[in-house]
Amino acid sequence: MASLGHLSFLLAVPLVLGSSDPLPAATNDYDVLQYINPLIGSANGGNVFAGATIPYGMAKAVADTDSSNNQGGFAFDGSHITGFSSLHDSGTGGQPSLGNFPLFPYATCQNDDVNGCVYPKKERKTTYDPASVQSSPGYFGLTMKSGIQVDMTTTHHASLFRFRFPANGSSSPLILLDLSDLSDTRQDNGTISVDATTGRMTGHARFLPSFGSGSYEPYFCADYQSAADLRDNGIFVDARASTAVKNLTISRSINGYPLPGGAFVRFHSAPENTIQARVGLSFISSEQACQNAEAELPDFDFEKTRAAAVNMWTQKMAPIRVSRNGVNATTLTNFYSGIYRTMVNPQDYTGENPLWESKEPYFDSFYCLWDSFRSQLPFLTIFDPASVSRMVRSLIDTQRHLGWLPDCRMSLCKGYTQGGSNADVVLADAYVKGLTDGIDWKAGYAAVQKDAEEEPFDWSNEGRGGLQSWKALHYIPVEDFDYVGFGTLTRSISRTLEYAYNDFTIAQMARGMGKTSDAEKYENTARYWQNLFRADQTSFLNGTDTGFRGFFQPKYMNGTWGYQDPLTCSNIDTSGRSCSLQNNAAETFESSIWEYQFFVPHDMSTLITLLGGPDAFTRRLDYLHDRGITYIGNEPAFLTVFQYHYAGRPGKSTARAHTYIPSFFNPTPTGLPGNDDSGAMGSFVAMTMMGLFPNPGQNVYLITAPFFETVNITSPLTNRTARVRTVGFDPSYRAMYIQSATLDGQPYTKSYVGHDFFTEGRELVLWLGRNESSWGQAVGDLPPSLGTEGDATLNFRRR
């Protein structure tokens, strides 16, 4: 409860604008696309897709490079161009994904002989002019060392490339299409045919996914348009080409490396040496790829296509506007570019799923839900709820046909599970925030409950392993005896913590559906995380006791303790251990016990008690960040920035946010601290700068001071505008501590809001100052927690 002095201050403040009032001049509508830079994160391991696409589009056109990074096609790091292709993911780990069927242009072949051009990818690679690189929503372009200018734009299922060749009366431009991908994973036979009269190329090949099992088979249909006449065409194999042969079936070579092969078209010289290549895509057939191209790009109109893509992005970015008062363009670019990247992946493959027939939507490139459940999908639930509803329907439909909700999915393949069954969190987050559009929630609940109750044979790809131990021992033991299913028998600590949280989110759904006994059951199993907490465990840093007692530790099936140094797998672990899925002998995944000790998002009050109370918890959280134990380039770090709220110190969450932005997130090619993971990093930036960060799977947004004077978000569901407005906004961010607040004109002391803030168009006004205040610190103002609220549904609102 606020003091009398605090209340008198609030009463002296003039009445604030209601959400129906006109926006202040500083936040009037403006073109936000000017502040979007798709090249952010295209170097230094950001691995973003930096090219041309539309929101959730399947076609993603960009230059491919031979970077050592796991790039989404183009890495702006001085690597060489190997081609220009139309299928990509964004921000991925594993290995470079997709990049199938690249095109490569030549102004002419040596001695005017088709065998005078270089065909193998590793031999034809070339440099480009770094100053020529341009990227914006729906567009990418650059100039190759040869002087050929290449730019591109896309529709949903097709790309349009424009090759402008240097003026040369003796040139005879050639464009090849290679049956390869970024990682050279082609399997079995690849086929390509070129029409002798039109130059149309059709074909397909089979490839491996970048972080999963199985294979996928994309199809293409490439047409060419030029003022010049078609001279000839044919196929190539390895380094040799022929104009006499028009069809090719090519297998892998004897040593397992895909033998280069593909087709080419060659044109006569023309005064305006411009050739456009239209590439239609499909996962069904080459015929459907041609139909997609003809329907979406009937007239090869580059500028019209680019304008349509720009219009789609403009509409998608419409719900949010922030004040430009006092902030520079780099701050705005950081913010809006982060939002942009949340809509690059996942990709809408509806109508392109060959695995089963369904009238439901199908989304691909959930890469991976372990990353995106934390802030990307919660952000889109605010910003683009219609698309999230379609994604949820897709996840439920995937379970309906394949038996399990995916934890990771790309290229029509099952990705690897990294921890728990995190689609449970995604569905629960959408459910508690009231998404209903076309979603069969009965089927959705059955799907998440199956994750909790049944173990699949291959839990390395889906569901949860070790469920017999989970049910009997109430934790996942190290060196578990699991004869039911198959998976990597490590990560016992992180899996225990994540299973507990998954169960809590299932309980949230059960509460909303009136399934009281289920809710109580899963609220009980959501407390199993406590069974791996060892109260006397110490931690040493450089041989010195950190002074903190109580850490999670692995436990064997017989109940005895194992040991893992709490700093193993941390950002300051000097052992060189990566603790990734590909190289993981640890009991935590991609993170340390030091960091995982905070991953109890649903039961923070109990955790804080076990760690010695709010003051000790705050010191421990400070130690995690100040000593660099955590790394903000990995998603488990996200919520730790804001968990001071649960100890009654929301001001420290704001201060901590400013230690990471813009220091680790800035609008440059090297401006991401880790791979973007399909927009996870982008959503972290967006929600942090908005001043409302989600605790995913719960109806909770933690309030911090935004990076802008005013933030306005119009709900696409209700068309009502929610507003966060600051009084005393300081562009230098020295006055960044909330002194007091009102919600819809009434004093407000809680440090969080629910989802109705957005759907009902409420207004939050924050008075800022230079010193941390008592705002949000009272016990009654803390965010809900299982340990204090019983079922932690204080803010549950179901519509």
C-alpha cells in the first residue's frame, strides 16, 4: 500500500489521457519501415536471415555465402558468395539450413564456351562490394565482383531475382541453377529438366535438416525473362556442361559428397542486359511450384512485387508505435528491427505439407520452441494474435497426425528436444491469454496432457523421456534407467526443472477448463523441482568460495547425490565444454547450474525462500549477472533480467535491462550476442524496450520503465489501444526508476499487469526518477507465484 505522501503526489498529478484520446504528436503514426534493418545479426553468429521475405513467408531470397557461421544464407562477414537461393531459416544453430537450388550468374563464359564457366560451388564462389549491400523489408541486393548487380524480392511461395549485367556488346549472360544446399546435404537422386524452347527449369532433390532427423524434398520451377533472346541451355555435372542434354538425374558421389550438378540458360547480348529469374517453390511437386510462381508473379513485375511486400510489412507493423521524442534513430532501429525478426520465422507452409492431408494451417520452422516460448510467441500473442492462433492450430494438428506436439520442427522434419515439452508452454500461454480463433482447446489439452503422461519411443525428437522415474522418484535421475524410450540420458537437472514448469502450465489450462483434479495433480508435480535442491551445496569461483549456499545437484536413482560444479557450462567455464545437444555430457543444457537455479518461473516465492530470502536472492542474482556467469546471447538468461520483481526490487530489473541494451544488442551486423533463434533475440529486445516482459505460460507481464516516452499498442483483436506513458522521461536513462504509477487513472502499485492490459486498451502511467523507490516492493504487489497463491492463478482471465 502506498504511503500518504505517495498518494498525495499522485492526486496532485493532472488527469492523464484516456486510451480513446488522440495520441500525442510525438507518437503520431509514421513509417516504421525506415527503422528496420534486416542486416542486424548477419555477422558474429547472429545467423539471421538478412534477405527478402514477407511475414511468415516460405520464399526467402538472399545471397548465400561460405561463412563458417550457421548463417541464414548471407553472412556479412567478408565470406564469399556461392549463389542466390530462395529457401532459408533465420537465426539458427545446428548447421546452416536450407539454401536449396542456388542460382549463379556469369556475364559471359571464357572463350564463349559453356565449359568456360565454373560450375562447382566451391570453385565459383566470389566476392562482392560490401558498400553495395542493401536490405530492407521485402528486398535484398548487392553487386558482385564481376560487376553484376543482383537484387531480389518475394511473394509467399516464389522469389523474383533481377540480374543486371555490365554493358558489354560481346557478353552472353549465363545463369545456372545448382542442385545443392548450404550444407551440401543432398541425398539420393536429384533431378532437373530444362525446356529447350523456354528455358524453364523444374526439378527436386532430397536433403537433410539442420537440427533434426529425417529428410525433406523441396521442388522448384525457375523461369527466365529478358529483352535478349534465349541462346541455348542444358545441364552440367561437376565441372562440365552440355547444351545437348536437357535432363539430369544425379546421385551422390562415392565419397558421400554431393556431386555438383544442375542446369543453365544462356542468352544473347542485348542493349539492356537484364535477366529476371522467377523461382517458384513447393514441397508437393514441381507442378505446384510452377503454379505458385504463375499465380503470385504472373508478369515478372519487380517493383510491383516489392511494393506488395512492403505493404504487407507496413500492415504487420501497424499495431505498435513509440514516441520518437528524445531518442535517436539507432534506438528506434534496435526496437523495430527486433519486432520485424519475430515475423520472419516460423513460416506458413499451409498447402505445402506433403505429410498429411488437413484443412488446418501448417507452420514450419519452429526452431526451436525451447527458444521461442520465452518471449517471441508471447510477443506475437500481443502483436499478431491471429497468426499465433494459426500456429497453435498447426501444433495441435501436428500432434493429431504424428502423435506428439513438436518441441522443434524445421523443413518438415522433427527437430531435437532440448529440455522439456515446450509446446505445452506455448499452448498454455495462448490459452490463458484468451486466444480462441479456430483452436480446438479440447484437443490442445489432450495433447499437452499426453506429454505429461506418456513417453514416446524416440523422446530425443518429441515428448519427454524418463517418465517412469519422474512418476516414481519425482525427479529425472542422472544415469537414468529408461528402457521405454530413446534419448540422450543427460540434462537431468534442466529436464527436471523444465518438466516441472511444463506441468505447471498444463495446470493453468486445467484450471481454466474446470478440471480441478488435473490442476491439483499438475500443481503438485510442478513442485518436483525441489527434489534436486541441495541446501548445503557450495560454489567456488577461481578457488574462492562465492559465499552462497544451496544449489541444484544431480541425484542418482537410489537417492544419493551426484556432483556437477555449479559453474560448469557457464559463460565463464574455462573447460571449453559447450554443453550443447551435440556435445553434452552435463546435467544442464546450454547453461550452468548457476543459471538454472533461477529457472522456477512458476514458484519464485518458494525458490527465494530456499535461497535465503529476498535480500540473499537479490545478491545471488546480481552475482550471476555481474560476474558474467550468465550470457544474454542464450535464452535461459532472458527471464533472469527481470526476476528481481519477485524479490520486491523491480527497479533493479530496469537497471539490469539497461546493462544489456544497447551494450549487447545494437543495430549493426554484429549487433546480436548470439544466434537470433527465429526471432527470440528480437522479441527480447522489443519487450524489454516496451517495458512489459512476459513470464511465459502465465498471464503476467513484468513492468519496467520503457525505453521510450510513450508506447502505444493497438490490439488486433479488439482494436483498442493500450498505452504506457512516462512522466519525467529521461533520454539519458539516468531517471529510469519508477517512483509511482497509475492504471486507468487510479494509483497502481503492483509490479505487473495481465493480458487484459492490451485487449482492453488500458493506460499505464509511470512517474520516473533517478533513485530506486518503494514502488512495487510490498508483498501484495509481487507477481503471483505457486508458493504464495496456491494455484498461482490470481491473474488468470479466460474468455
